[in-house]
Amino acid sequence: MDDRQVPPDYNEVGQHGVFPKANHDERARFNFLASLNGHLSRQVLPGVASAFEARAVKKFSAEQGHEPQTLKEMRECMKSDGYYQTWSSMRRNSMEMRQQAGRSLVLRQINDINSRARTLNDNDEQLQLDPSLTVPHYVSAVDIHCMPGCYYTELTEGDVSAGANYDCGLFATTGGMLGRYSDGGGQAIVQWLQNKQEDYQPKRILDIGCTVGHNIVPLAQAFPESEIVAIDVAAPVLRYAHARARSLGVNNITFVQANAENLEQFEDGSFDLIISCMFLHETSSKALPRILGETHRLLAIGGRVLHVEQPQYDQSMPLFEKFMRDWDTFNNNEPFWGAMHDMDLYEEMVKVGFDRSQMTSVEIAAVVDESIFPSAANDEAEDYGRKPTWHVYVAAEQTEQST
């Protein structure tokens, strides 16, 4: 195997003021999981396509009189194939193991992590929590990504354990390809913006669904004069995000507990740049139009909205690929994944007022230190949603505010 495909050791993970401290056995668990994920992606996954072509599709055709024509038929075709079952089970179990590895690491030192976060957070006006906020059903109904308690569960007063678990395990899940601080997505957004316009300097930036701030911190570092607001519905990840940013020397982000479906506390046209990163698919069919509507209302004249996601299931995508990408809908506790990717996002944005002629999509790949980490761009293995490359749906530069 090319040594550039070997995941970096967990010792390379970026440390900051609230990052959980892993002992030898905990690092070994994460190293095992990173290698397992890489093995599943590069060595096991290609066999699923072979199993489909050699066995499953022939069996389905013999029974039904035609090849699979829909995602439902593809699931029926593949669900009893032993090879697919093995790969799917291992992939699901690797996620469960990753969550339990992070959870046990964090709970072992929860009082210390919460104390460190409290020192950085207390009496800081740039952390604005709303205890009266109701967590949306699409967040509370399922443990997204198999994460126990999801993003919002609090185990004690001032808890940050959900954020700490999310942060410490992501390096292993991605095999280090998001970088030392798992911020390669945010760095890629910065790079694209600066390549688009060398002197680009947004006055106000909004990040919707910020989680622990992996993607917004690089923007804050790149645009230190910008006023930045990062919102999420979950208090534990916001506490962690604020403490993390502070410990990294970032002081221009205000973290706000808010529901993106209704951001009435912010004035019309008050943000020059609005981003979401792998967030839309974690909402719902009712919430998504409201969120898109708020981004249209909040976008300033000449501003941009960037939604970072995986590609939609359009007509050009082969049915087998759609089926593989749809795995998360049924197996990774992301029930809206398939429905959202089956939508025409351009059409949804037009419905809330965006001009179709001002919309486009671009592809970006995570920016990492290639002297240490494998390059996402150079890794040709396809893992149907795990590879750190994304489609960015851009509602670009309104020339005048719509009414």
C-alpha cells in the first residue's frame, strides 16, 4: 500500500485548550479505527460493486424480470447479498466503535474538560445561550451519526462532553484528511473565496449549524476584521466551540444558540457571507425551506451563500452510486440524508427568492498539510460520501435585494 494512504498516528492530532487528553490505549483504539476505515474504503468497498454485478443484479432480474430501477429496488436487490452485508455491518460497527471510543475517553475526564471550558467561557458575551430554545425534532428524534445523546444532551451543568466527543473522534473517522484540527473544509472555503476575489473581505459572516467550529475558525483566522456569528441549536457543542476558538486565539466569533428556521434577531440583509457545512442533510423537509428562506432574507446586496454538501442524486448519477451514497440514510442515523440529496437544491433556493442565474456549484477538497497528512485530492478511492471532497452550492452575489 502506498504509504501516503496510511492514516497519520493519533499523536499528530491538534491539541487545544479543551481537547480531551488521550492515553496510550485510547490513542491505539483511534489508530485501529482509522486503519479499519481506510481498509474498508480501499480494500473492501470495491467488492460491493463486484458482488452487485456478479450475483445480486442477476438474482434480482431472475426474480423480478428486470434490473433494479429505483433506490428501493436496489436495496431489495442488495440486502441479502453476503458481501454487501459484511461491508455494511463493518462500516456501521466502525462508527459505533468510534463513538464509544470518544465517549469513554471524554467521560473519563469530563469534570476536567468542563472546568477548562468554563474558564474560557464564563462571563463572555460572545457565548450566547438560550435555555428556552426547543431542540428541533429532527435533532432530538435520533442519535445522529450514532453519537449517544446526539449533539444536545447535557450530562451536567455547563457540559461540553458532546462537543468533546465529536471533536476528538473526527480525526480518526477521516483518517487525518481534514487536517490536524479537522478544519480542512473551512480552509478550503477560505481558499476558494480568496481565489475568487483576491481582496475579498466580508464585513459579517454567518455560519449555520456550526457544531464545534471546525469550519468557521479558519474563516475567522483568514478574515480577522470580520464580525462572525456561528449558530447551532445545541448548547454543549456551542460551549465547546467557544472555548476551543478562544484557546486557539480566535476572538471575532460570537456563538449563538438559535434555530436557523427563525433568525428574527438578525436584520434583513445583514450578512455578506452565509455558510453551512454538511448541515442541510441533518434537517427535515419542513425545516429546509425555512432555513433557505432565512438565508435569502439575511443576505446582503452583493453577498454570497455557500452550502457545502455531497452531490445531489441527479439523473446523471448511476443508480448503483445513488444506492451507495444513500447508505447513511438507513445505517448512519441520518434519516433526511436521502430525501435531501434527492431534492433539486437550485429549485428549492429559487422558491425562496434566489435568482437561478446567480447560482452555481463548485467542487472543493480539504486543505491539509501534505507533508504530514494524506492528500484528499490525491486519494482516488471513492467512498461515497466519506472522502473529504464536496460540492458547494453557491447562491452568488445578489445585485439587488429581492422583495
